[in-house]
Amino acid sequence: MIHFLLFLILAVLCWPLALIALVLFPIVWLLLLPFRILGLAIGGVFELIGALFYLPARILRGILG
């Protein structure tokens, strides 16, 4: 909601800049999308590695109670 209000203020103060931002936002979002997907994949790999490192401790905690 705050982004929309900021856009409206920008539209009132400088409407050509607001139109340029309105056109460029989807293009920039599409260009950055692969990096977001890559970040999710790398985060998942780090979670998997962390789970593998903590697995022996979780097993021992389960056995020892």
C-alpha cells in the first residue's frame, strides 16, 4: 500500500517520471527473476547441507533421549 501511495505522489509531482517507472518496472522485474530463482535454489542447497551436518546430532539426541 505504501508503494502505491508513493507512486501516486510521484505521479502528482512528476508524471513523466512516474510513467517511465510504470513502464520499466515489469522489465526490471523480469530481468531480475532468474537471480531470485537462483537465490532460492542456493538457499535450498545450503539448507540441505546444514541438515546433513546436523543429522548425526539429531539421531544421537533421539537415541539418548
